Amino acid sequence: MPNKNGSVYGLTILSPIIEDEKATPSHDLQIRNYLSKLSTREDSPFALAPGTHLARLVVMDDVIYVGMPACEEHLKSKYLIFESNLDGDLDGYLNGLAASIPEHLDAIWQHCVGYPGAGSRRAFVDYMKACQIETTFFFAAVNDKSVTETLRALQTQTAVTDFIARHQGADASTLQRDFIAFLGYLKSLPLPKAGSMGPHRPIETGGRNE
Amino acid sequence: MSNINGKVYAMNAITPMKPWKTWILRAAFFALGHIKPLQKDLINLSFIEFARWVIVPRDGFPSLGNGQVKEDLQYDYLLFFSNFNGTWNQYIDAFSAVLSGGLNLVWRWSEKFPGSVPVTLFKEYIARVQFDTDYYYTAYPQATANDVKSAHIVQASVESLAAIAENCTPEQFAEAYLKFVLQVQCHLGETGNAPVAG
């Protein structure tokens, strides 16, 4: 099934945006305004709802004319594109969104044609599926790990780096004792918040990369 | 508008295709999806976290009634969404250098596609058909695709060492620990803020 790669699902949704000459500002601009104020860090709606690795929202104004001899044509509606890379099955994910962040969903999709609101879970899921386009080819670099597993692994990686640095040259007994204690410490750590930049580290990255 | 979040860049592109060519592209994607060795170059471009191509038939844009005017298009459209690490120029350069055959196979069916080599015309084409992202979220903005792969290797290695940690002598543990360090030492890269691009 092209929408899935391993355990990751590639969701592509195109929701037609309401065309209303009387709306001021226009509905597409209202979506853009709302999105521009939305956090992309740990208080992002997608961090609060479960299961999103990466997601984007894009207002597509029109198709693009590539020049002669191609024909010039235009869309009759603008579309809100929702592209998400998520864990598990689609129904569970959409229900999770509707349960966790209904106010954000309504604020964004209220400007789209036929949106029923997130309050009616069944109608919301049906609407999203009606706007879904099947992914033709989906690539995932890591396709067998959940968001939770990845956040945990990144936390472990940082902690292991510190552990190894601190235990260079340690004798065998100390190493074993401290590693067993380290395992307990790892278990006690709360799961890092999705969307956060991780712990601040006093190591400088930087420089121009282009 | 932001195409960038932490270490990831979101690219969106849309290109028109004559409908009869769409079927050839579908066959190519079918082969790519089912013959894993064909994905080797894509996997080797290890700065891509997720990518997808979506063919929208000319009559396939969602039509929901409620006063929405139905689309009347001559072309099918190929949408491309990528989540990659690094800068736009690095990405397109690497795509062109490493994956030119695959890219030509995918985009040669799109109108006016100039080919992925030479890169100058290819970049002009991508810049023309690209459109910007309004909102971009990632659960782990501090990490690249390679960081994520490495983190899972470290996690698995820790779990293996943990399984024997309490049931061996200190000397046996020290030996296992040394093997563990050798296993993970290439996977301890620092995560955090992205380098400054500009």
C-alpha cells in the first residue's frame, strides 16, 4: 500500500478552501495568518496530539505554469495541503487529532469547503478521508520506529555520550557498578517533549554551511 | 511562512503531466516500490527523513459540493514533498549528482523538465515549480536523519549491554563494554541547533 512504508503512514490531504469574495480577509489569508502564529515547538498542536513525526500545512494558491509549449491552466479553488508522516493507522491518528486539538483543527479547517468540525469525530474522519489523495510513492529513512521510540533513543544517545566521556579509564568494577546505576537513571528520565530542541548543550555548532 | 524547522527543510513542488504519461510514471513508481535495490541511491542520500510523490489526476482534486466549482484541468499533476537536512542548494546538487537517473525517470514525464544534469537548468526548473510551506512541524527538530538512525543503533546497543550487565564479572563486563564503545562510537554525534545557513 503506497500510503505506508513499514509502520509509518504518509498522509496527504487536499482540502478546498472556501472562495468568498465578501470575506475580508479572504479565507486562505485567514488560514495563513493563523498558521503564522502557531508554535512549532513543544507546544505545537502536533506535539500535543500523538503520533506525528513531521507534518506541514501549505496553502496551494494555484498550479504552476511552466511556460510554452505547455498549456496554461488554473485551479478554481485554492487548497490547504496537510502532509503528515505518522505512526500507526489513519483512523487512530485522525481520532487522536480530533480528541487532542479540536480547537486548532476547527480554527484552520473552518475555512475549508464542507468542514464539519472536529466535534463530531465520525464526520471529521470521513471529511479528512474524502480529501485524502493516495500517496504514489512514499519513502521513510527510518520506517520501523515510533515517535516515542525515536525521542527516547535520542535521549539515550546524548546520555551515553556523556557516560562514555566520564568513564574513560575507569576500572572494571566501577564501570559495571556505574553502568547499572546509569540504566536506572535512563529509566527514570521523563520522555523528552516532542517538538523540543532537546537539552541545551554547551557545545557550539555553527559556521556557514553554504 | 517557514520552510525550515530545526535541521529539516520542507520542499513542495508541483509539475504538470500529460495524462497518458502518468501511467508510465505509475509503473515506474510501482517498480521502485517493489524492487528494493532500485531504492539504494535514495536510501544512500542519507539526509532525507521522509519524501513522497503524489500523482493527482486531473479529475482527482477533491470535489466536495457545497458551492465548490469542480476543477476542469487538462493535465495530471505530480506533487513532491520532501523533508531533508541541509540547505536547498546542497539538496538539489546532491540529488542531481547521485540520483540523476532516478530523477529523470520520475520527472521526464512532466512538462518542460530539462533533465537533472546539467544542474543549472534543473535548479531553475525546481525553483519555478516549488511553493512555500506555511507551517512546518517536526517532533525532533534537533536531529538529522543520520542522528535518528544513529540514536536507534545506540539504543539497541545499550539494551544488549544491559541484558548482561548484572550477570557477569567486572572483567567480563569491561570486555563487553569495550565492544559496546566500539559499536557506538561512530553514532554519538552531537544533536542540537543547526549550523547557520546563509
